[in-house]
Amino acid sequence: MDIELYVYDLSKGLARQMSRQFLGTQIDAVYHTAIVFGGIEYYFGAGVQTTYPGATHHGRPMEIVKLGRTELPVEVILEYLESLKAVYTAESYDLFLHNCNNFSNDFAMFLVGKGIPEHITSLPQTVLNTPFGQMLKPQLDQAMRGITQAPTPPSAVPRPDASARRPSDRTAATSSTKSNGSASNGQVLGVVRNVTQLGVLESYLESAKDSCAVIFFTSATCPPCKLVYPAYDELAAEAKDKAVLIKVDTSQAYEIASKYQIRATPTFMSFLKGEKESEWVGANESQLRGNVRLLLQMAHPPHPHSQLRLPTLQKHHKQPVTYTKIPPIDKLVAKLGSYSSDPAVLSLKNFIAARQTSFAANAPLPSLPSISAFIQNAVKTTPQASLFPIVDLFRLALVDPRVAGYYAEEPSHATVLSVLSTVNSTAENCPYTLRIVTVQMACNLFTSPLFSSQLLSNPALATPLIHLVASSLLDTSHPQIRVAASSLAFNIAARNHLQRLDSKPDLLSTDSQVELLASLIEAVGKEAESKEGLKGLLLAIGLLAYEAPREGEVAEVCRLLEAGRVVGEKKKGFEMEVGGLAGEVGMVVTV
């Protein structure tokens, strides 16, 4: 997909004509920029806005710059854009410090691995470097807001492409109504399937042999049938992928009506686990809703954990643990020796300092590809004892969700993996400082929702990450490393838990969950010093085990390792909150 930069001149040529007279320096334009791809223009003004290309009040662009191509999926790009919306809010707009060009630069860095032309991003500083520019800064900012933050004309706002969200008709014999999503196999979820052919009906019933299905026999000449059409549609949307709801018009589907001996409409038949469960006749909406919901409960009984009262466990899973404390930057950089003057190090230092001294979102992104190349080279050539300042700078950069989002989509995740593999390869011989900043760096990867999904669903990332947790939990000499490792374990478990709560497949593979859970249970049994570390371990165990399949490997590990007994022994000897949490987790791993 091609990525373009639309460049506009807000002054309409006046800057080129009059800038030298007023400012004492030549300015060719007052630049406004936008990123364009897929037939939509994205820009920052009154928040992040969208329009058809060239359709804003700014008119046609003065220049269109080809930035390159991206192979990123559109859904990944849009998820990253959502994270930018938290940074680029309407209230945060500043003509000189936090403007449309900063947004375009950040977005371009993610999409194509490079920023927009420097003469555009450096323009505000060029103006502020003049005495007249400094004096007029407040007036200029206020005067331009009506232009830079004007709403997008309603006619120019792109409409969602409904056709992209609806699957095409699969056969002339079937159609679906009220689409609510799609499964990974292409089957539409939450819809009523209209069927006229026996073979198609049997294929739908076969697909529901492990859950449940309902057939609604109707006809074009049945007025009472139409009264319950809306309720049936609502039940299909409510059931989503937990049931298959089918509608058969007997006036067209003679073969089906004959096989199932339908003599009146409306007639309903329900099927549970491939076997006929019940049949009833009549357009009774209450009876229909009650029977279908009962069928869903029988096919998908609620997990016993849903009946437990777990106030402490359930309030600690929405926000990841991150390590944002900034040490004295100059001292940290000085420890890099000859690397301290490397352009990549200096850009990282300036970026972190800018986040520290002003509104964090005002800090323009450094060249992330250059920083990646530097880190990957340094990991190969620098003794481990001297590596920790580099990893610590990387940790601090990852606090920014824009940076974490970029590394979430880095090809092969080479930078993050180079650090993880170096620490994992040395096991117990890894220097304390390097190990602790690496674990903290891994925690900060969860700043971006893009990375948290990548970390767990990609075995190339999940495996070294879990190895880092397991080996760090075995460090009996340094409680702070165990605390950081328990925080990382919590982040992993919490992200997987959120996926499970949304009734989606686990991000983390079963093997990875088992390996992580075994390490956590062992660590809980040995932890006798750190309340903070124990709390993280208990939370991670509870979130991994909560609503895991009752006969699955996660539950089996809990039984084999006597997780209930191990956790229960921690109810005493610690403060009330940790003791109460141990009691809740004990219930989860034993129910």
C-alpha cells in the first residue's frame, strides 16, 4: 500500500513573500501535512481527523511526497492510530510544539520507518529562533487555531465501507441477515441463516454438533411468523458463535419441510450437541427467548469461576505494570563510554529528556530505524557488563506508546529479540544490572496494545519472554529482580485474561501457559521476603487459571503441583491484602 504525504501552505503564499521582511529569515510556507493511504487522508487538528484526500478547507496540496510503501495490515495500522489519538487530542494542539507535522512524522515513522522531510518539522523552531517569532508566538498560536482546528466538512468525512465488513453471499441458496462479525474460517457470526436446500441445512447442523442450533420453520403466508422475526434476529446477535440459528421458508424448501414433517408454522426445533433437543409451535416471543437462552446455557454452561467472589483479583488486571522512573540521564549516558557520542544515543537521550521536561506528547520521535541498528550492533559487540545503559535507554523510550507501537511491527522483532536472547543465553551468569533493566524493558513493551498482542501470540517472542520470567524468578539473591519478573508475569497473564474474558481464543499457547504457570507456582512456594513480588505472582497465577478449561492442561498443572496448597500457605505471614488475594487465588486453582 502506497503512503503519501500531502503538504499544504496555510499562508497561501504569504510566507514566501513577507517572511524575510517580518522575521529576518526566509520561510517558504507555513506547512500543514497529512498522511494519505487507502483513499483516506489522516491529519491532526481538532484531534485526529479523516477526510477524502484533498477535501479539507485547506484546498489542494501544494506538494505530494511519496513516502514509500507499507505491508502492514490495515487493522494493525488502525489500531496504532487509536493509540496516537490518546496523544494527539484537540486540547493538546500547539502550533509550535505539538502540531499536524508532529503527527504526520510519528505516523510515517510507524508506516514506512522514516519521518517526513526535516525542513517541515524544523519550521516552528526556525520561527522561534527569531526575536519577532518569540514575541508573536502566543498571538500566532491563537490566530491560527481557527484554521488548524477547523472541523472536517461533513461531506468530506469518509463513510465506513460496509461492504468490507459484510461477507459476500456464499450460495444462491443461503443468505444471512444482521451481520455482527466473522469467524476466522469466514463463517458469519451472530446472524440468522436463511436456507432453502437440505444439503445446506445439514452442513449448518453439522457445524453446530459441538454446540447447539435452532431451526425456525416459517412461510411467506404466515403473519404470526413475522411477529417473532425481530426477536429471532436479536437472539442470533446475542448468541454470536455459540449457536447456529437457521430460518427455513417451507413454501420454498419442500424437501426440508417433508423430512422434518412440518405441518404448521411457526415451528421451532432445537438441537444440542448434534441431537434433537425439543420442538414447539406458536409465535410466542417469551417462549422463544426463554427456550433459546436455556439451550445456550445447556450447550455452554457458565464456568464455575464466574460464581466466585474475587474482588481483589478482578480489580488488578486492566493496566499493565510499567517502569517509568528516569535515572540521571547524563550519568547513564556517560557509562556508555565511546558510545556516548553516537548519534543514535544522543537522539535517544534528547527524546527522553524532552519527555521529562515538557508535555510528553510534544517530544518528536527520534529516528527509530537508526536506534534499532545501533542497539542490535551494540548487543553483539559490547561486553555484557557494559550493556545495561543501552538497554535502560531503550526501556525509557518504550514508555512512549508510539515507540512501543513501532517495535511491535518491526520486521522479525530483531531489536527486542537481540536483547532477550543475549540475557537468556547467559542464564545465572547475567549481570544483575543487565537482567533487571531487561525485565523492566520487557514490561514496558506492554505500553502499546499492538505489542502486547504480538508478544503473546507470536511464539518467537513469547518463548524467550517466558524463559526470561522463569530464569529471573529463580534469582534468590536479588528480590528486586523477582519483583520485576512477577510484574512481567502479571502483564502476560493479564493480557491473556482480557482476551479470554472477551470470549476470544487465548493469545498465549497452552504450552506457554503451562510453562509459565509451573514457574509461578514454584516461585510462590519459595517467596518469603517480598510482599510486592508475592502479590505479582499470585495475580499472575489467578489470571492464568481463571476460566481456563476445566479439563485442560492449565487446570491439570494446578492439580499436579498442588497449587491450592502452595498458595494457601501464603495466607498467613503477609499483610491482609496479600493474604486475602492468596485466599481468592486458592479458590480459583481448586474449583
